[in-house]
Amino acid sequence: MIKKFATISLEKTNMSSNLKGAFGRFTQKIYPKQLQPQQIIEQFYLLLEYTEEAFWVIDTNLNILIFNNKFYERYLTYFNISLEIGRSVLDFIEPENIGRIKGLYSRVFNGETFETETPRKAENGEMHTFLNRFKPYYDPQGNIIGAFVSTIDITDTKRTQICLQKIEDKYRSVIENSHHAFLYSKTDGTILSTNHRASEIFGYSIEEFRQVNLKQIINPQGVNYEKVVEQIKQNNKIEGELLGIRKNGESFPFEFTSTIYEDINGEKRVCTFLTDITERKLIEKAVEKSEKRFRALVENAVDIIILTNNEGKVLYVSPAYEKITGFSLLEVIGKDGKYLLPIEGVEMGIQVLQKLLQNPGVAIPRTTRLITKENKLIWVEGVVTNFLHDENVCAIVANFRDITDKKTAEEKLEQSERNLKAIFENTAEGFVLLDTEFNVKVFNSKAKELALFDSETKLELNKSIFELVPEHIKEVKKDYFTRVLRGENMQFDRLYQHENQEDVWLTYSLRQVTEDGVCKGICITVKDISERKKAEKELINKEYRFRSLIEHSQDMVTLINLNGYVEYISPSVERILGYKTEEVATIHITEVIHPDDLELFSDKFKILFEQTDSQIHATLRCMNKNGKYVWVEGNASNMLDIEGVEAIVINFRDITERKNFEDQQKLLASIIDYSEDAILSTDLNGVISSWNRGAESTYGYSSQEMLGSNIFRIVPPIKQAEELEIIEKIKEGLPLKTTKPCV
């Protein structure tokens, strides 16, 4: 490489004599004279002149030491000023900016490296934005002897960012003006963004929402959040009803539709639209509450420079290449240039090389991707020029600039629009956006589908919404839309009959759309609520069914309030205790408990009241209407905190006959145990299961020794065959009497 540049001379370059002299003086300040062969100076100069990056270097007195042509041209274009080496930087600065510029260079001379952005209007009136990088320049001893300033035009990147923002703002406007709350979150429940309707419903500001997790605003008694997320992951979309928690701790019901997708970074995100259905639930609450009661269960240069020969083999790469890709010069020198490219870019690279070889001195624009050491791909753009004919270069020179951020922004722009469209098109609700003249501007596929229930006319862009409205209700709808334009929100349900004769219920919501406080139109949302209407009807039928089951049960079902009085008791109370259902309303539960059972009752019910969702089992005596006591047994459950129940639920059954039988059995067992006769029992396999005191006295064995033993332990060997015969007859149900010797 050095040998190829050895013949270069300053006289053969296009650099002016003043600029050449400045470059020489600048390098003398940094490097000893013996380290400055002319070839090295001119090699550096060529590299700096061919770069697309504009730069200058100044000393600590703010005097210009050197600048490249790109910087000179840019300054002349945007400031109409010709730079001169040796002059002070401040001579070329507008007076009102001198103080700020001094401050910037003061930071550099103190060792700081930083970036700034500068907007500037071009001759054609367009605004351009430049990224300026400030770095201190050091001599070999490590002393700061000046500042290196480079500038890059980042206008394209800025424009892409602005375009992305405009598209996001368009869809955000639809979401912000939606009558439904919108929550954008991670799968772990972390909330990333919301709309104003979400703030209205939950009571949190948009800023407060960023500190809240979805788990905090979903009532855990109604759902397990992790299970909901798992269902979303399996189906990509889920809808239903849940209980929410407002900022003030109040619980409320809501309908929701959640969709999961991957963003541009491959992260899973969840979009949720939800509606507060408190008012609707208030209507259902009476039926639901009754049903629950009776159920009681449920580096310096940023440009890359690459030199290759006529075969495409790498001769040199600049430090920026290593900084950006991670590959050093030693790792790529001598390799075929195609190895710097991804497989899909090799064919195009070969075509460009052939075109370069056919057109010496012609600069060919090139946008491609390079492989990094981490096996990632970066986007670069620039120009490639064939200087093989130039004895001072003898190479193909490629100047590239990293535009990965620009490309990423463009991809995010496209992905963002696709994601927003996917959300818009896959929601369970129909969305229609009207302008102030009531013309259709935006709608999704669901709206197109549901609109057919109202009219045979197809929903189309820029068509008046009234073309879809039947003539007999057109004036009513005009009044609705006019009221919405004045700021009124409207919601109503309508019943239609499908072509298959099935009833279809739709719910409509109309809200004003505003931008910067100015009304821009109307957002109409429509949703099929037929299933919900069917569920409400089924809920009423279930309530009657459960009431019938309870009222005909043999068990006594009772609801006791916090004060111990009966709120409800099933009709079986008359059969068990003799009371009519209306007679027990004024009776305290302790009035019918046997005095000997009151302490047990109090202890158990104390545990029951102290532990939410707890359950106890009790056996005790209750006094019937005639003053006699009957034995009852059952369970009691604390459902005071369950909405719709709010009572102690007791299920008791009459066990008086069973208790009397058990008492008789105990008496019989006592008589047998104290009998002087030997009385024992075995199972059908001869295993002894009882052994009374008479048996202990007769045989000399204690009950501990004999229980579980075989009867043959006390039967002599000669009688064991007879014993087996006896057992077989017993198995057949034949009575018998025998006398036999035992051991």
C-alpha cells in the first residue's frame, strides 16, 4: 500500500497551495519531523478529501488549522462565507452566536466530547439539519492542542422521524377520541400507554398509568391475569368481561378485547380496548344478586472508506469500518470484498464491480448492507469510484455512511402502520370516522360487516353516512349527529333481524373527534352484543331454576346476616323445626341453640367471622316450635364479602333419628364389653375385629394382643378344619350353634 502511494506529490493533487501548507504545518505540530515523509501526509490528505464527512480542526486559540473541501463547500452554501486557514473561528460566526460557540469550544478544551444539532435553510428554501461532533485533539504526549469538529447532514433521518410521528398521530387521534379505553402493555402487565378515556374510567392520569401494572387494575377475585395472558398467547385475541379497580379502590365491570402481536423489536405487546359497563350491570345486578344468594357456590470520521483492487480484494479499510462492523484491517485485508456482504448482496456487488471496471473515474451511487463481526447486518449508502487508472490511488474507492438508523426508522414506520392497521382491522368493534359534513373518511372491516344490518347500501369512503340510513329514521339520525358535533356523547342499542331470521343486537356509540380543541368529525363504534343479550336472558332463567331447587330441598338452607338474624330460610324449616318461613325473621340464631351447645356454636362462629371465605362443620341441637330439641348437622360458610350474597350461608339437615340409633349402639357396645361371657367377632376371613373383657378373662389374651389376629390363634389344630367349615356356612348366611375347645 505504501509503495503504491510513494509516487504521489503535492503538485499532482487538486489541493490549493495554502491548504497544502496548512495541512503540513498542522501535522508538524503533532508529529516529529522524522515521522513525516511526504507520502504519509499525502495519503492522509487523500483519505480525508475523499470522505463524505465535512470537518475542520482549530487550535486552542480558536484559529483554523485545517478543513476539508466538504466543510468549505458546506459553509459557503449555508452561510455564504469563504473560510480561510489561520483566521479565528469567531470571524466566521454570526455575532449573536459568538458566546454560545465560545462555550462549546471551552467544553472541548476541557476534554469533553459531545454532539449538537444545527438547523439551516438551503438556497432552495428547504431546511436541513446537521449533526455536529466535537472532540478534543491531542499531541503524542496527551496534551489537548485543539479541537476536531465534524458535521453530517441528517435531514433524511429527521424527515423519516417526522413522517413516522404524523402516521402515529393519525391513529392515535382515532384511539384518543374513542369512547372506549385503550391500554397498550407488555405481557407482564406493564402499561406503556393509554388514552384519555382510560383515565376517565380508572381515575389515573396518563402519567400515573405508566407506574401501574394491569394486575393492579384487574380485580383478582374475578380473574387470574396470568391465565388471561396465556389465553391471549394461544389465540392471539381474547374478549370478555372482567372486574376492574379504579384509583379510589372501587371495583367495576368492563368489557374488553385484547390482541397480542410482536413489535418491530420482536417484543410481544398487548393492545386492549375496554368499556365500562357499570350502568348495564346495575340493571343485571338485581337478578345476579338474587341468583348468587340461592346458588351460594361459583471514532473521528463516521464514514467508512474501503479500497479494493480490480479483483475486488480488500486493500484497506478505515478505522470507522472497524468501529461500525467490529472487523479490524488485519481481519479483512486481502479478502474478497464479497465476504463483507450478506449472501443476498453478493450478486449485486459483482455487477457493480463489472460496471466500475468498464467506467473508470465514474462515481456510482451504492446502497447495500455489510456484515458485522457479531453477524448482524447494517445498512450503508455512498458512492464507489474506480481510481485504478490513477497511479496515486490504484484502487477502487468506496465511501459509505451508516444509515442503519434511517432504515430502521423507515421499517418502524412501515411496521407501525401495519400494526395499527392490524389492531384497527381485528378489533371486535366496527369503527367509522365521519367528517363534519357526515361523509365517511375511515372505517374498518367490522364496520363494513355490521353496516349491512342497517342498509343494503355498501359502506364506502367519501360517501354520506345518510345513504346507509333508512328513510324513516334519517331525521332522527341527523339530530343524533348534530348533537354529537356540539359535544354530546351518545350510546344506544338496536335490534335487527338477520336474513336467517335470527335476532341481532347492535350497540352504537357516537363521540366527537377533536384535534387541538377543534371538532374534526364524529367517531362511530358499533358492536354485536347478541350473545350478551342471550346471556342476560339465560341468567334470569337460571335464577328461577336455582330457586326451585333450593325451595324443594330436604336440607334447611339459611342466610344469616352480620347481626345473627335470618335473612332467608328455605321452606324445609317447617318440616324440621315447625316454623313458617315468615316466623323466623325476628328470631336470633342463638335463641334456638341448646344451652349446652352454645359455647361450641360461639367458638366455631367466631372462627367463621374472623376468616373470609372460611367454612365450618357443626353438629348441635336446635329447639323446634314446640319447645323440643332436634339434632341437626351441616356446614356454614362465610360469604359476607361476596357481592350478591353478603351473608353466612348455612346448610343443615335433621339427624335426630341417626343420633338416637347411635346412642342405642353405644349402649349395646357397653353391655357387650362388660359381659362376663366371652364375646368376640371376626370378619369373613377370620380376622378378629372385637374382643370383650369376658374374652380377655376366658382366653388370657388382652384386646391389644388379639385385635387384628386370626381366629386360628385360639383354635386347636384339630378343630381348624371345622372352623373353616363354620366360616363357609356363615358366608352362605346359615345360622349355627357349636361348642368347641379353644386354646
